[in-house]
Amino acid sequence: NRGGRGFACNSLLCPCHLQAPVNSSCQGLTCVFKGYSTTGLAQRSLFNLQIYGVLGLFWTVNWVLALGQCVLAGAFASFYWAFHKPRDIPTFPLSSAFIRTLRYHTGSLAFGALILTLVQIARVILEYIDHKLRGSQNPVARCIICCFKCCLWCLEKFIKFLNRNAYIMIAIYGKNFCVSAKNAFMLLMRNVLRVVVLDKVTDLLLFFGKLLVVGGVGVLSFFFFSGRIKGTFENPDLNYYWLPIMTSIMGAYVIASGFFSVFGMCVDTLFLCFLEDLERNDGSQQRPYYMPKGLMKILGKKNEAPTGAKNRKK
């Protein structure tokens, strides 16, 4: 009501329609606007709900990644610890590892994913604080924030490395996360030189593999979309062909990263099994090596022949 004058109301949302026809005039109508962010329990707790949503998102993503790593580790470990290969290898190692992981190791994977999630949430909060303080001219505060960011980045990398090896030990022995993480860390520290060499060599090979795949796809897509490849198929006539080329390169990088991550998990699992095999066994008849014969030949190891085979040789 402005200046004592009413105005026509034709909206179905007007409360006067409960008592008057649609085309009637609403005398003394007052419009009241309610803010949805100020009333109600859910509206007052909106910020907390957003934090819970982000925490749940990070936790779910990390748990799914942990599940994939543990399933792959179980499948590769079943290959290594088969004494007579391929006779003792399970028929469906990947399916068996998936069912076994969901049945026995879900809680351990969730606990490891939670530890990593807390560190990632701390990094997000620190990035938010850094964004708010970006306009300040205090160099001491900037230096402290950078130090904290560096420390949290190193901590996240270390937890990812520890979780990865803990999931391998979980897949091998079936123990809980804390015991598996401790055993994996102590095993790696006892063979730290081998760990460093294998890690650097593996990273280099994976980098060259990704570079080869992405570079090959980029070159082929450039010649194809630019019309330099002539064949029985029809070349697309594009005015700006760099966009599909960059899309092809990005897609190739994502696919190559997924493929080589499986290869990297295979290398880490077999390497951890190899270290465990060296410490548990000595090649005797009571404790024979489980490693393949080619690897035993490289390391100069061999298993003792059974007593019956020795007598036959004599």
C-alpha cells in the first residue's frame, strides 16, 4: 500500500485469492519478502552443511580410489604368491579381489581415506586463508602461509605413499590399516635404497610412456584435422582445428594416466611382494622363493630341489 492507494492483484500467489476472485482488487495489500537464509534450522546451518558436503565429497573420492588400489593389489598379489604359475592363479583374480575387499577391508580403506581427507581439507582451508590475505602487504604472514602450504603438500604426498603401500599389505595379509601401514613402512625402510631406485626408474618410464602416447595422438590429430592426411575417409573441413586437437590431447592424457596408474600399481605390488619374499624365504624346501624363475636368475637366487629329484639326478 503506497500512499493509501491499492493496486490490482492478478497473481495466484497472492493470499487474497483465498477469499476473493481472481480479477478483484486487494485493498491494503502489503508485500513481505522472507529471506530463506535466515529462518529455519537448515538455513542457519547452511555453512556447516556445505563443510559436511565438501568433506563427504573428498572422503568418497578417496575411498573409491583406495578401493581400486586395494583390488588391483589383491589381483597382482595373487599372481605373485602362486607357487606354480599359472596353475595356482585364481580363475578370476580381479573379481575375487573385489569381493574380498568389499567384504573384509571396507573399514580399513575408509579409515585411510579419512586421514587423507583431513589433510586435504586442511589444505583447502589454508588456500582460502591465503586467498583472503593476498591483498595484505605483510611479508611475514605471507612467508608463514607459504611454509604451511609446503608442509601440508609434503604431508599429503607422504600419506598417499603410505596409504598406497598399506593397501597392498592389506590385500596380502588382510590385517587392519594401522598394522599394515606400520609393516609396509618398516619393510620399505629396511630396503630404502631399492625403493628409491625403483621409484625413480618407474616414474621415468611412466613419464616417457605418457609422453609417447600423448605426443603420438597429438601429431596424428594435427595431421588429421588439418587435412594433411588423405585417404578413403572424409577429412573434416574446419576453420579452427586447434580446439579438437587440444581436446584429443587432453583425452589421450586422461586415458594414458589411467592406464599407466594400473601399471604403476602392478609394479609397486610386485615390488613389495618381492621384498617380503626375500625376508620370509631363503630358497630351502621348507621356505622356497615365490618369485618367478627369471627374477631368481637375475638376483642369483634358486630354490633347492626336492629330495626325490636329487636322488633321481644321482
